[in-house]
Amino acid sequence: MLSGVVRALCVVGALLACTAIRAEDGYDLWLRYRAVETRWLEAYRKSAVEIIAATPSATLELAKSELVRGLGGLLGTAPAIASIPTKDGSVIIGTPRSSQLIGRLHLDLEQLGAEGYVIRSLIYGGHRVIVIAADQDIGVLYGTFNFLRLLQTRHTLQNLRLSSTPRIGRRVLDHWDNLDRTVERGYSGESIWDWHKLPDYLDPRYTDYARACASLGINGTVLTNVNGSAVSLTPPYLHKLAALADLFRPYGLRVYLTARFTAPIEIGALNTADPLDPAVRSWWRAKADEIYALIPDFGGFLVKAHSEGQPGPQDYSRTHADGANMLADALASHGGIVMWRAFVYSQDLADDRAKKAFREFAPLDGKFRPNVMLQVKNGPIDFQPREPFHPLFGAMPKTPMMLEVQITKEYLGFATHLVYLGPLFEEVLHSDTYARGEGSTVARVIDGSLFGNSNTGIAGVANIGSDRNWTGSHFDQANWFAFGRLAWDPTLRSRDIAEEWVRVTFSNDPGFVASAVEMMMGSREAAVDYMTPLGLAHQMSASHYGPAPWLTGRPQDDSTSTYFNRADAQGIGFDRTAAGSNALAQYAPAVAARFADLDQIPERLLLWFHHVPWDHQMRSGRTVWDELIIDYTRGVRTVANMRHTWSGLARWVDSERFAQVSAFLAIQEHEAKWWRDASIAYYLTLSQRPLPAGYEAPEHALQYYEALCFPYVPGTAPGASPVCK
Ligand code: BDP
């Protein structure tokens, strides 16, 4: 919407200025389709002035209307719709079944699979045309979004010969949304699912959500929290879900639900949830039948069992495999799957928390039904700013494994810190497990190529809420985008994705693009630096907002900071070598040997695997103490530089988005300094060492930081009593 001032400018004919400063609230995400610059207009108009649409289906209709909308916005005039190319510049869309024209081109589309597509420029009937074709309708929609992205990023449309097939089958967003619209670890407002008004009222935002997902190739959505209530499985809620499923279907988006393990007790009339009990098994079978009668393409269940207070099969002395297989059996005849989470760290096992999931799951390899997928977080602890890859990757060759990453920034500064997660996702995907020798990357575990499994998947914990800009901040949209792009193709580079996103979301001007991409690419490392440098982890307060490296409990309290930092007067770090917890032994020998060796371990993981004296000499020649101070400080300085960079980009950004990003960067700089100062103040009391020359002391004494209290931090459990620590 144009503000009064801007409208006045337009009226006086300052059309260019009007385009440049038009306020934007971020709702359009990366699908803004703003007019291209004059020099591109000519070229694009020659290539794309009319659309040759296929026999319509719901999905092909969406592809057509997206093209009309996209080309209309980008080129300023809506394209004509025709049935055969009558001139140069036709865009032909469809499948061999929906379009005779495409059938005649013999493009060998079956090999693209159910979701792949081609985009080709060719001569047809004497005219230069562009073909967006696929074997299935959904491929045409995906191809259409890709085609529009080419224009949005000012790609030439000459000699197009593009073919794309997703490398991962299930590309899923996990919403940790509760039925009362609170969102666990959500920092962008309420849940977008307005359950109360469903199924009768379908908020237009649902359509926009599905469209945004489809534009990236995201094809699954789990609508409910992993710590969810069984109520979502009751008939009224299944009807609500069915309404959403109907709406999402043409966008290729399947719905899934979390399944609370004790649902047969809570919403059934049973007195047990024992997975081997025949009554329990038939309850779940009947539940699955009921769901599929309403939603024939229901995706399946996501389960958090025996973790953080959630019930699970072990409550009945059964294994995770018993539990997962029971649900898998209920879903199998319908084609559904179970995504069983490996995020467990039972207090019964008094050991290194990083070892627990492996210990529980690795022995179960080969024991799961084919339609069970084990969903494993990127690292062995919990979505920290940096973790080594989870040792389960590569360790269960017979079990299809999904990677779970967090898009919402629970541990990376919520919505106000600008932290582009592409490099984090890329780092884990490229990590080499050495399970089958060099090159056995996590990406190859999850895309099925390493162990030859065809059931493949990746999940991202969504950062989406009812905030106007969807994700709580403009730059957090990039994390949803990067997740989707990497889910489609995990070999993409995060820098290229950042550049693409910057271009479609803000501006194609090279000056803007270069600066914004640099900001983004340095931002994750900055967060690591100011929060948890050199392999530290889990140093935040109990609400996960702000620093609290002093947070302590009993030695086995494995969610306290001191459990993880192990700092004392002598040194710092968690010894996970053979002399310590030996978590290293869970990795392949080549990985374990490298990480065990102080001369070979990447220093960014040093304190994750080693406890070292404060005077330990780093490769720089400095002590670990000095290096820590330098890293914390560098993190703050990087954010200050990001702020400075952003302040010079005003002329390329509308005032509304510019102002919010500026304000959030100021918050981030302030909080980065808080993280640095509080952490140093705490470690000073242990190390008793001077700060390296030129590095300033913390602004306040430790007691000041310890006394800070933030009782109503967003994203925490609904109804939880206010916490200060
Ligand atoms: C932790 C979150 C918690 C989630 C849990 C999970 O703090 O809210 O329920 O992960 O993944 O990071 O189940």
C-alpha cells in the first residue's frame, strides 16, 4: 500500500522514485514480482508475452495464474492466453497428457520423476518459444516458479536448457504450533492455523502459505507441535485438517500430524498405549483409516517419544522400533509414513547427553518397517549455533534417515538477530561421515545415494507465524527460503541462495546485492562468535534468551550451561575423547581420529570435544583464553559492521523494511555485546587471567548480568510460569 507521501510523489509523476521507495511490509515474501528495469523489459517482452496453457487441472491452473501474475507484475502488462503459438515469445506450459503440443516435443519427461521439470527455449512452428514441461502437473508449477525466478533475478532467457529434479523426496516444514495458536519456539506472532474457525473459514493466508511453499518445492507440512495434544486426532480436528489438505493439494503440499503416543488413552477409551497390545494396534489402525477416509493423501505421523516428558513405547518396556512399527503398520496400506524423532536424552542414562540418541537408536538399525524414517537433528545436542554433525548420520545404513534443522532461531537470537542459516545448513549437509569412506556426506545419507534407499526426507522447524512479514523479521524469510532451496537440492551453495534471495526480495542492483550477501554470509559466524565460540554450546538462560554461562545444577543436569562448558579454574571444554565421555567413538574412525587430535581438529569445534587448560596454545600461537575473548569481540564487531553496511543501503530499500531491519540490527548489536560481556565476566571469575591488550573489560560486573530477568520471553511453553533465569 502506498503511504500518503509516496502517493503524492506518484501523482507529481516521479514514477521512478515512486517505485524505489514504495513501502513494503514483507507479506509478499520472495514473490514480489516488481517491475523490471527498462533495459530488461524489452528483452523479456520478446520472450514472454503470451501463455499457451494446457488442459486445465487445479495445479495447472495455478501455474497459469502464477505466470499471469508474475509476468504481469514484472513486465507491466498481463500476458495474452492462447492455444497455439502465434508469434515469438510464447511460454508453453503443461505435461504430455495435458498438452498435445508438449507431447509432440518428445522431451523425455518421465525420467524427471513425479516432481521434476524442464525449461527450454526452442523453435516451434517457426516461432521462438519457451517450454515449461513436466511429466506431472506439480512439476509444471515448480517449473513455473523457477522460470519466474529467472526473470526476478534478471537471468537471460536466451538458450534456456534447464532441467531440475528434487534430490530429496519429502521436503517438510514442521510447525511447532499448538491448537490454542501459541507456537513453541515461535518468534513471529501466533500460529497461522486458526483452528477455531476451521473448517468453515479458510484464511487467505493459507493459500499464500501454500503458494510460498510450492515456490520452493516444499511438499509437506506437519501442522502440529511435537509436544502436541492428542486432540488434533479427534474427529472435529481431522475435519479442520481435511479442509486445509484440500486447499493445499493443488500446490503439491501434503499434510502430516504429530501423533501423541498415549492418544489411545487420552482420546480413546483404552487404558494402555502399549504398542504390542492388540487393542492399541487396532485403535491406531482405525484412526489411520478414519484419517485417510477424509484425507486420501495424508502424509503420516511425526512422533516425539520418550523425550522431554513425552510418552513413548519405553513406558511399556518396548523399544522405539516397537512403537514406530506399530504406527507404521497402521499407515502402510494407505501409503503413509512415520517420522520418528531421534531427539532423546533420557535422564536414566547418566552419561554425556551428546551420546544418548546414538546409544538408543544405533542398535535398532534394520529393525524398523520400510515406511519409518528416523528424523535426526543436525547435531547431537540441540540446534546450537554450531555443533558437529550428529553421529547417527552414517551409522544406520538400513534405516532411512531425515535431517531435521531448525529454521526458527530458538538458539540464534530469535527473530531480532540477523542470522542467515544457509551456511549452517550447508555445513551439516557437507559434513563427511566417512561411513563409506571419504565423500559420505550427510547430504548423501539423506538423499539416499549413500546407502541406496529411496525413502528420503528433510524437515525444517518452521519460523512462520501470523506476523505480517510471516517470519518475525524480513531477513528471517531468507531462512525459510534457504531451507526450501536446499531441501530441493542439497548441493546448492548457501552463498548462491543468499544472492538469489536478496535479488528477489530486495534489489538486483549489484551494489546492494554484494553488500547484503556479505552481511548475510558473515552473520552466522558472528552469532557463533558472540554466543558460543570455539565449540562451546548451550550457554543461554533457561528461556533460551540471552547469555547465562553460569547456569548450573547437579552434575547430571544436562540442560545447564556449566554441564556443557565444564569451565573451572584450570580450563574449559567438554572432554569427549577416550579420556572423557568418549562420544568421539560414535563417529567413524577417520572422523574420530581427526577430532581426537588437537593438531587436526578444526578449532571451531575444539571445546566441543576437548577440555583444555586456559593456557592451551591455539594454532594462532595465542592461548585459548585470549582467543575466546578475541572471538567474542569479533562477533560484536561483525554485527557493528553489518549495521554500518545496512545504513548505507537505504536508497535501495523501501523505508518500512529498511527501518525495521535497522532497528533489529541495533537490538542485535546491543545483545551481542551483552552476550560477550556477560560471558567474559563469568569466565574471568574462573580463569583469573587478564584480557588481551586492547580488549575492553565487560561493561558491568558479573552480578549485574546474573540478575537480569526477562519473565515473558516469547516462544516458551504456554501457561508456563514466568522464568527469570
Ligand atoms: C528443543 C526445544 C523444545 C522442543 C525440543 C524438541 O527447546 O521446545 O520441544 O527441542 O525438538 O530445542 O522436541
